[in-house]
Amino acid sequence: MRKSVIIIIVLQLAACGAGNEKQRDNHEVHDNKKEVVCFIYHRFGDSRYSSTNISRKDFEAHLTWLKAHDFQVLSLSDAIDYLKSNKEYRKTAVITVDDGFASFYKNALPLLKKFGFPATLFVNTETVGGNDYMGWNEIKEAQKYGIEIGNHTHSHAWFLNQPEDERYIAFENEVTLAQQLLKENTGTMPTVFAYPYGELDTKMREVIEKLGFKAAAAQNSGVIYAGTNLMQCPRFPMSEAYAGLDQFAGKAEMKALRVNRVNPGSFLLPEGKTKPTLQLKFDGTDLRLDQLQCFIQGNECEMEQMQSENGLVTLIVSPVKSIAHRRRTLYTITVPDSQGQWHWFSHLWINPDEK
Ligand SMILES: [Zn+2]
């Protein structure tokens, strides 16, 4: 059974290769190269919350770097359009900001205006106008300067902690309510969504797809390309510990590790499993597989690698110690290609029993 699955994938890869060969001067070749690196920020110049904050100085350094390195900076929805379009390849970055904190308006918006860069602001509607949060007038003013407003649910709840028979109804109701409030107060219906805490399961993803969103942002890190499930777009977090310019530039220049198959597909820690195994399949032809690395925070990582004759790699990643005591654990896999450019993939595990 397993053998036949592998053969099918190999045939599909061969077919793609043949297509590209014929269309060497066609836009589809450019499309295949297109990638979008998306960053997530929360608070700006607000040192009370170091794990979700970035200083104004560091944020300005990020924007300066993007400009100096000729990146096009797009809103998330424009970046998805670019990815699907026949437009020429350009280095592309997206700045997303979650939660609608007042410090975005005060400390980040003036810098974005100065650089003429857009961003996507994901707003949870219940707290709009509350202490520490932007009000509707500030959100509308941000819109005038090219800030796209996205949906971040109404209450920003821990949906995975709700019983399954209530979870999806509650989730859909909240997303729909937030859409109504955002439309009423900003005049525009959002087309992009971000999962609170980056937490989702397969059915939540299906709800977002059914509601017609163009893309949904998660919080596992990685790079978006044409093969990404757009209902689960990866983003690189930018807060004080990771916000230095070297780290930012490294992420901005990162390429996607284009994984064909991930097993399991869900983020939820399987019942009873404390050291879950992740299996990936990808084309390793142009990759320096002897330099494959994996990282698991506060843990060690083991990898088992198999390569078939046609270059298809099966990689099995597992932790040395249990991950069950943490709510969220990221497995990150990186590898350089023959040009020395690094490629990145990560998978998030969520254990909703932990806080
Ligand atoms: Zn949030």
C-alpha cells in the first residue's frame, strides 16, 4: 500500500517537471518560484509585554531593511493575489499585526506611513475601544493608510478548550459576528482571517474555508508558496527575543521547504501520545540533505531519513523527551539547497489540556 502511494507522488512530480520544461519562458515558471514571507507582530514600543512586543527602533530597522533589499511589501490578501497571478517574481513580504492593540496605532502606523508600506491588522472585535486597544476611529484611520483589516474572531477564545459538540458552532458564530461588526464599523468586509493563538483543528479550518475567506493565518513559522494550504498560512513571529535585524533578515530571505505530504495533517497532539512522530515527504534533489537540521524548543530532535532513487525524501522527526507538558510545541526543519539558501518547514503540536 505504502509503495503504491510513493509511486503516485513520483509520477506527479515527473509530470510537473515535464510541464515546466515545455513552458520555460512562460509565467508558470515564475509562478513556481514565487514565495511570500509573512511576519506576525503584536505590540510596538510597549516593554511591559516582552514576549509579544518589539521596540520602535527594531521595527523601523525591519522596514528599512525591506526597503533597502527591494522587497515588495503587500497586505496578506494582495500577497495571495500576487501568488496566484501572472505577475513577475519579486521578493515579497507581508507584515501582519494581531489583536488591535493601541500601541500599533501609536508606534507602528507612523512608521508604516513613513515607508509607504501596507500591513494586515487582525482585529478581535469584542475588545475594540477597550483599555489598551484601538477604537473604531483609529482602525478606520489606519485603513486610510493602506492597512487591511482582517478577522480575528469576536472574543479571541481558546476554542480548542470547548467541547467538540459546541466548538465549531461557537467558532462559526464568533467569526460571523466579527465579520458583521467589522463591516458595520469599517465599511469593508474582511477577506482574511487569523486563528486566535494560532490554534486550529481540521474542522475549524473547514469552517473558515466554507465562510469564503481568501486566506487564514496560523502561527507556525514558514514561507507561503503556491502549494501552501491557504487556510493555514505560516508566519514568522517577531517579538523582542527574535526581533534582532540578523534574525529578521534571515527569515525574510528564507525559502519554503516544499513538503508534498505531512503526516499527521492535524496540529492536535494525538490522544495518549507524548513523543509524537511527524512524517514529511519532499523532493530532495536540489537540497544538501547532509545538512538537514531539526529543532524542538527545550528538547532534542531525532531524524530518520530515507531517499528514493528519484530524489523523493521521507523524513521522520521525533522528540527525545515528552512534549505533553507544553501547550504548544513547534518542530522546525531546515535545510540548505545547492545555492546555499536555507529552506524552512515547521509543524505545530497543540495539547489543549495544558494552559
Ligand atoms: Zn491574537
